[in-house]
Amino acid sequence: MWSLLVYDWIAVVLFLITLISLLYKGMYKGLENKVFLLFLFSGFLCAVFDICMGICYRTLPITDYQQTKAYFFGYWYFIFRQITNLVYILFIFAVSGTWYKLEQLNYRIIFAVVSVIPIVYILSNRFTEQIFTVSLTEGYSRRPGMLYLYIFSVIVGIFGFIYLCFMRRYLGTGKWLAMASMYVFLGASSAYQYAHPGRLIDLFTISISGLLIHLLIQRPEEMYDISVRLYSEFAFREKIRRLTLTKRETTIFVIRFQNAFEVRNSLGEDGFIQYVKDRAAETEKLCNEYTKSFKVYFHPSGALFVVFEHGLVDLESRLPELIWMWEEESRNGYGSLLKIRLCSIRYPVDITDPEELFHFSTYFGDYMKDSTTFARGSVLLQERDVRICNTLPQIILRALQENGFELYYQPIYDLKKKQYRSAEALIRLHDPEYGLIESGMFIPEAEKRDLILPIGQVALDKTFAFAARSDFKELGLDYIELNLSVEHCLNPGLQKQIAAMEKKYHTRPERINIEITESMSGVETEAGFRNIGDLRNKGYTFSLDDYGTGFSNIMRAMELPISIVKIDKSICAVMDTPKGYSILAHTISMMHDAGFEIVCEGVETAEQAELLERLGCDYIQGYYYAKPMCEEEFVAFLKNSNRAEER
């Protein structure tokens, strides 16, 4: 007898391992987890009742009391065996994101029928003994009616498998195969067990399938952030993917801690995690007053996403009050004042693309007023800058494909020659929908998306084309400044790209001055320095841009083969203060002593220009003299300005 029950004992152990793993990791919240727990628990009880029934007749003959117990456990075994099959189908609905279909009348009728019929049939065995009997002398034995129970289970299994096949595109190949394995294993084991009644392996195969689903579909390490006991960013992306496929409208509330970095520093990582857990618990408590069908997801950057399973939920009057209370508490209980922003998004109404949703949820707080805690996504998305930022990846790719990038030129004034002898080439993006977009908006996104090199290639091409103009010297220009990113300087193919530009446009190296940022001096690699050195040997000159922004020390910066230092506008902006003036004066003097020429950026007033000239600055760049302008305007500006200076 014990050898016949060994597979049931193994099944009990596997069910317990999976259940304990789920409970230990806190994966008991949300519809999907609750249904899966119900599936595992029903399978576990089924195995326990099967073992208990077997123990009752392990020695023959048995007593009347043992017979009663065997019948009791037998009925529960068969009932929970059917429940396990049905709950697994419900799990398919939950995982595929189609639970809402169960609200439809036809699905409710189907589930009512397949739930009631087998249970009634099992209970009727008390009077008909058509499924099984337990006699005092022979113990347990199957009856012909068992076949109908198997047939019914097969029908339910076929229905579940067909629905699973229809849901394949919602699940993806990996998940679908893992879930389909349940029916493959169960079908094979049921057929084997029906032919060999003494081999109880069906529950063993169910427990194996449950463990596989837990590891391959739920993937606790990916789907759940155990530190805060909330669903992870990966799980949120998976949820949005399924919502996109099902086109089911739902409400998403994004709670973003705007100054999460400062709060982390103030509270420490453990304190911050505990704070997030507390806030998530309060959010869940409030949401539970409206519906039980929701999930809370955590993003490590400092955000909570509340996604409701069924349609729209109106929490716009309650959540802002809760967040206001959190901010008030932070004034007393935490080291720094929290800045929390809340946004409600109707997906896929306000936003239709998953990537746009992820992008918007990251920065929406930056476009809200300081006094505002809550905003509707539908309202924020009406603002031009918000719409641009929300679609920047697509805008950048479109510009690369459709030649949407163009150069603007900001003239640089030579204080000694009293002429505009150079200019800085600045990349701009011209979008057919949003018009001109400045680099400050799209460059950070391009760097994040590894698109900075293609954009840099466009800037190279257009700068060399302009420097090859036949009237370049007639315009009074000595060179054009081209800003290269750190990524471009480190690119092994940089020299080949520049050689190709030289060949294409027949441009002389001395007409190009390459700007490199001060951050370049902090890069611990010889690749960039080798590129710069080789280009210097070919006749290209270099400027150090953004000097004074604090990325590196002076000696490290001076190792670069530069001839011009461009002092950042942040220093020029404070030149009217005693400390600012002192720093600027000493910087100019020090750089002149080292043999460098000086360009001061961000000059906006006549007083600043006069002061810089007295301090011995060589060149000035800023709105006081000229703003960045397109090529046509720039050429006209040079012709008018330089001729006027000559006169």
C-alpha cells in the first residue's frame, strides 16, 4: 500500500515547497497569484485526501468506522480533483489577462455547468455506487461509472487546452509551452492511471507542472521584488504587454517619489525600502475599499504603479489626500521633505503605446507645478513639451530616417579683431509635427537609447559640408566648432569617419575645431586620447568645452591637446558677485599663463561683455551678440556684421 502512495507523498512535498515559496516571497497578492495559490492548495488537498483514503484500507478487512472514513476522504478526493482542473482554467484566464471575459453570461453558464455536474455526479455515488465502492473485505474498488468521470475530465481538459491555444499570443511561446505541459503531462498520466489503477501518478504530474509554472511563468526573481514584497518593474511591463494585446481599458495610478535619491541618502537604503513598503500598504488598504482586483508594482527609481484588473476605478478624490498626508508626515518623521507626484492614466486611451507609457511614467512629475500633487494624464499630454518627451524615441528615429536633423550656428565674437571669426555648430531636430526641438530635450534621450553616435555622424557630415563652402573665408570665418560627445571620441571608427568626410567634401582640417567636454578628461581609457592625438597631428584643433562644470580636476583636463578653453556659462552667470568675479579673473589669468585662448559662454548683457574684455577674454559667445541660427540666417548675419565691423 505504501508503495502505491509514494507518488502522492512526493506530490504533497512538491505542493508544499511551491506554496511555501510563494508565501515566503509574499506572492499572494493580486488575482493571478490568488488563483494559482488556489490551484496549488486544491491539488495539495486532493493528494492529502487520496493518501488518507489509502491509509483507511491499508489492511483488510476494515472496520465500519474505517469504511466511513474511506468514503469521506474518497468523495473529497474526487471533488477536489475536479476543482483542480477547473481552477487551472481560471488560472489561464488570469495569466492571459482575459479574466474580464468571465463577466460575460455565456462563460458564466459554461463554468456553472462544468462545476456543478461532476460534483453532483460524485455525490450521487452515495446512492448509486457507480464510481467507486469501499467494502469491508475488499477495500477500495472502481466501478464502471468512473469512466464517465474520466470522460468529463477529458472534455474539461480539451476546453482548457483549446482556450490556452487561443491565448498563445497573449502569453508568448515560453509561457504557453510551460502551461501546455500541464495538459500534456496530465493527459498521459491520466491515461496511464486509468489503465493501471494502482499507479497514482496524476497528482504527482500536477505538482511537477505547478512547480514548473512557478519557476518559468511566475519567475519570482523577475516578477517579484522581495525587498519590498511588491511586483517588480518587469512584472509591470508584462502586465502592460497583455493589456495592449487584449485592448482592455484600465486605470493606472503612478505614484512617483520625485526626490527618491535624496530620501535614500537621508533614510538609508533599508529605511527607504521600509518607507516604500509602508506607503504601498496604505495604498493597498485604500484601494481595497473600492475593489479587490488590483496590483501594486514597484520601480527601483522610486515609483509605485497601481493597476486595476477591471476597467476604470475612480480614486482621484482619495489618493491625492493620502499623498498630501504622506508629505505632511515627512516634515516631522523623515529627514527630508518628500516630493510626491500622482498621475492617473487611462490605458490604452490616454496613451496607446507601451514604451510611451513607460517613458511618460518616468518624467510626468517634472511637468507638474510645485504646488500640484495630482494630474490626469489626459490633461498633461495636451502640453507640447510633454507630448514631445513622451514620443522622443520615435521622434529621434524618424529624424534619422528622414533627415530631420539640422545644424544651427551660434557666432563667436573675437574681442581683439572685433569680428565674428568662428561659430559653434549646434544640432537641432526639426520634426514635421512638433517643429524645432532643441538639443537639451533630445540629447539625453539619445544617449540613453544609444543613438548619440548616429546623431553625431549627421553633425559631422553637415559641419564638414559647411566648412567646404567656397565662400568660407570671404565670410570672415577661421573655423567652425563641432561638439563631439564622449562616446564619439571613444569610437574606434572616428578617424575613418572623419577621413571619409574629408574625401567627400575636400574640407581642410584647419577649418574644423573639435569641442570635447570636460567630462572627457575623466574617462579612464586611452582610446579617446589616441583618437584626439591622431586628429591633432592631422591638423585639427581642439577646444575644452564646459570648463568649470566640475567633472574633472584641472591637471587631468590639461593633458588633452587643446588650444582653447571655453568657460561654462554657469561661471559667467555669477561674475557680478565678488566671489564669482574673483574665480573668473583667476581662471582667465591661469589659462592665459598656460598658453590657452579663452572663450566665455552665456554672455547676455553689455556689462558682462565689457567686464570680460577688461579681464582679457579672447572670445565671447552668447545671446548678447547672437543667438543660434540656421545656415541661411547665419551666412546673412556674417555678411552684414563683419562688413559693418570693417567699415
